[in-house]
Amino acid sequence: MTLKVNDFEIIYSRLSKHLRNGNEYLEHYLETPIKDYSLIKIILGKGNRHKALISAGIHGDEPCGVEAICSFLENNRFESFSDTWELSLLPCLNPYGYEFGLRENHNGKDLNRLFRHSAPPEEVEFAQSNFDKNYELTIELHEDSMTPGYYLYQKGTHPEDEIVGDEILKAIKNIMPINLNDEIDGCSAQGGIIIQQRNWSAMDWWPMAIYALSKGTRRTLTLETATQFAMQTRVEAHLKAIDTALSFYTEKFKN
Ligand SMILES: [Zn+2]
């Protein structure tokens, strides 16, 4: 029998408290055999010129990203970006997996492998429905139970933006060590950044990040914190990464 390890209702009520100030809020009803959930989207700074999307919880056994988005809202981390950024938040893309501590959804599907599928699960369709606009930046919050430190994947249309990955890790290294191994999760890596040589148009499956690229996202960041550290440390690392990435582009777009 699968045991409940987290309570999605707590997340739901924490998020609900932060929907004032005219923030747009959207819920998609998700039915599962155990119970029904809401897939939630919150838009901050609606109509602002620059667009970013931050998502979490697509892998249900990685609760830190969900926690980071709650904390981002609760601690007004958007404040310094509220004049320039329209931020779409998808706080928990796999609420069933979140409650039961499972990577997959209620049908045993790894949602982050199904973004090129012709008939994807509802959670994936919900995530895809947000790409009706062009984002400068998409950030996906993950965690890894095997890694000794923080690392990230990045891809984008502007090679000169690659420095944002280094900036993030430089900012994080005082919070959590960086995984400096030459190989991480089966891929070559350098300085905590995965080196990706795969031709994504030839791949038969896509994660959300590649789907984002195919929809015109300028830079996509997949951020991996290390589960072996305390939740608060992992949350702080992700919040620092979000802050660094948004600040980087705020500065860049000034010129
Ligand atoms: Zn993950």
C-alpha cells in the first residue's frame, strides 16, 4: 500500500493565502482514483514586459521545489521584480506524486518524459497550455537524492546567456556545495553544469525544458538541489537561483 508522505491540502491552503493583490489564479481540476486535486497556476505582475515561468513538483518525490515556490510567495521574493516581470508559477505539477512521495503520477507515468507524446497525461497538457506566450526564461525546480551538491542543466537560443548558469552556481556555493564531478546523472558536466550534446529535435521523448525551447523560450534552466541537505537549505538554494536568474536578465534587458 502506498503511504501518504505529504499533505497537498497544506500546500493548497498556503498558496491560496497569496492570491490577493489582483494576481491571476487558475485551477485545473485533476481527477485520480484516490482523490481529486487542483493543478494550480499563479501569475504575478500580469502584463509586464518580460515573461518567465517557474514550475515545480513534476516529480512528486522532489518536494523542495514546491516548498520553494510557497516560500517565494510567502516572503515576497517577487517584490524587486514586480515592475518588469510577468511571472507564471506552476507550484505543483504532480500533486498525487507529491502526496505519496512518488516520482510518477497516479498512472505510473514520469511526466517529465512525455512532453513530445501525442496524447500526454493531463498534468503535461496543463503545463503545455502555458506556452501560449514566449518566455525569456523558464525555470524548473528539481532535486536529486544521489548528488553531493547543487547542479543544473541549461539550454537556450542565445549562447551569450550561458554565463547565467555560472552566476547561479557562484551565488549558491555559500548556501550549498556545488557538484563539481565530471559526470553527473550519467552526463558529462563541468563546474556543476551539465554538458548536453543531444540533438533534441531527434529525440523521441522530451522533458518540459525541451518543450519550452521548441515554443521559443530564450533560456531554460533545470535546477537540481541535493536532497541530502535540510529542506530549508534546499529551499534557500533554489530561491537564490531564481533571484540570480531574474536579476541577470533584468540587468541584461536594461541595455
Ligand atoms: Zn526531478
